[in-house]
Amino acid sequence: MLLEPNKKMFESYLDMLENKIMSNNNKLLRNNNNNNDEIGFADCFSMLDEQTIAYLYYFNKVTWHHIDYKYNFIPWLLPWLKHTWEENVMDCPFVIHYFSNRPWQQPPTDSWSDLLVWWTLAYHCCQSLKPNLSQYLLKRYFDHSKFNMLLPVLKQSKCFWCEQLSKSQSFRQQDLFHSFLDIQTGSIACPNCTTDTIRIVSNKK
């Protein structure tokens, strides 16, 4: 969702949390799972920060705009990109959503193939800067040993996007082995994600 926060809403949010609003007559749940520190709706799968922010704006009767899923894409939830108004067509993603452990805490050799996208872009950004600044950023914010793992892995890794597409389309295995991003330019290099939409060709008979 796209919101317009301000001081009034922020203070209202703090007040909502501090007053321990209980789940009664459509009010927000406190003491979830008998834990006094939790707040949220028991049957909702969204994280607690998402629930409370959504409830804050609902309670204050402030409208919000839902942002399309392609701007918050989770790779293994590919069907969410499908059009509801045009059969066998889905959007290509613009933003990848990383959650749980932060991507910079996980090596590019991890089993999650979308991690390579993050590491490739981080590598490109650092290499594009002046040497002194690049070295500072690498030393200050990154584990340099993880960067050293990247290049060898890229040569033999699958594109996370094509790997997901292959679950519902006819793909030759050799077509999966390419980098999603060009490490030199930071641009999308995957031939199946160069347009805003892609037509789905099912491999089911």
C-alpha cells in the first residue's frame, strides 16, 4: 500500500500501541497467544508491523492505494503476477521482496537463487564507484569473502526468474543457466524479462 504518513498519524500509531487495544468488536488484538507483547489479528498472515499500520489507517478512515504485486515480488509466488483480465498473461517483476535473513547476511552460494540478483547488483554498484569509495563501502558494509564467491557462482547458476517460469512452461534446462542481471551494467539480462509482460505457455498436456 502507498501511504502519506505525518506527525499526527505517527502519534496516533504510538497511542494505539501504548493503550494496548484489545481484540473486541473489530478492535486490534492484544495478548495474542497469551503474550502481552504481541499485537495483531490472530488469523492474519501478515507481519505485525504490516497489520498495525493497516489497522491504523482503517481505524482513522484514511484511504490507501494498493501497489501492484510486481513491485513487491516473491519468486515462489509467481501466480500472483498473472493478469485477472487477460488469460495466460502476467507481469514481469520490478522489485524483489527479500524477507527473513537480510540478503547481505547470506552468501551468494545459498540455495535461494534470487540472492544472486541482490549480490550481482551490489557488486556492480560498488565496482561503479571511485576506487576509494568502493573500498570503503566494501569494508564498512559487506563481508568481502561473500563477494569473492559471486563470480564463480554466476558462471554456473540458474536464472531465478526462468527457473520459476519453467515450473509452468516448456523450458530446456540449458536455457535456465544465465544471469538475471548483467554484472557490468546492472541491467536485466534475462531474455524472458525484457518486457513489462510475458505470455504464459503451459507445459501441461
